[in-house]
Amino acid sequence: MARADGAVAIPKSKVDVGGVKGLQSAVFAGGCFWGMEAVFEQVKGVRSVTTGYAGGSRADATYDRVSTERTGHAESIRITYDPAQVSYATLLRIFFSVAHDPTELNRQTPDVGPSYRSAIFPQNEPQRRVAGAYIGQLNAAHAFAKPIATKIQTGTFYPAEAYHQDFARRNPSHPYIVRWDKPKVAAFRAAYPALAR
């Protein structure tokens, strides 16, 4: 159910990755990586966010190749986070509720194609288990008006070109950022004030 602040009100995950020490990584894909990066940079406990590509080969991990929609890559982000401050399940909740629309198949308005798909690339088996359980939980709760299109996939993450890194922070008045990404950041900050830095 959509909230007035633009977020979708969804329940917390019933399961989480536990018992991990030290910095961890999460890899998510959900449309243009600029907006995903902009949202997750706001989260307490997130140490860094890197834009990149996941799902294809190293040779095809360039913006020009990925834009052909024939590489198998999705525009993705790699989040480095401290699990003592923010859990994997919390990151998943932000991913599903404000960072993108998980019911869109191979698109995030206005971007269309498989490189803009909704996907989770678990970095270990506990992440895979928690992500799968949460998708099942959200579908069973009918948290969204349509079924979740997010896929759990495998693939190495490759960082994107330097000009894509920290794009929203470096280009706050870029028309794409103003229209599509600033509202996501505002929705995150309104929906999760205790998690915002």
C-alpha cells in the first residue's frame, strides 16, 4: 500500500542474516543505478555504494555494451555495510519499499529493458535464503497490488565507469535526478527517519 510520502508500507522481514561480523556486501538491481545509489548512500551503517553491472561477463561490463540490452547485465549497486548498524533484511526492506518498483518487469519508468530489471544478487547462501523468504512473505501478504517481479540471480559485480559513481551527489540539478531520484531519497528519509544519516 502506497504511503503519502511515496514509500510503500511493507512489513519487516521475518528472517535475517545473523551472526556475521565485519563489513558485508549486498548487490541489488532496480532500474537506473544512479537512484539506487542515491537512496542507499543515505542509510546509517552503509559505508559505501558502488554503481556497476551484474549478471553478465567482465568483457561486457561497460555502459555502451550494457545499453545494447544483449549482455545479460543489470545496472546494479554494491552496498558495503556494517551489519552491527544495519541488517541485510533492513536493506531489503528499503530496496522493496522506496528504492524502486519491484513489480515492474524489465523496466523502471522511464527506463526499459532487461538491464533495468529488478534483481537481487546474493553474496552468500544466508543472503539467498533471506531474500527468497522475504519475497515469499511480501507476495503472501499482498504487499503490492501486483506480484513481485524481482528475481534472485547469480553473477559477479563489476564497477561502472567513474562518471557514473556518486552521480546524484555530483549532479543534484540533473533533470533525471530531479525528476526520478530525488523523490526516492525524500521517500526514504520520510519513511525511515531512524535509518537516515
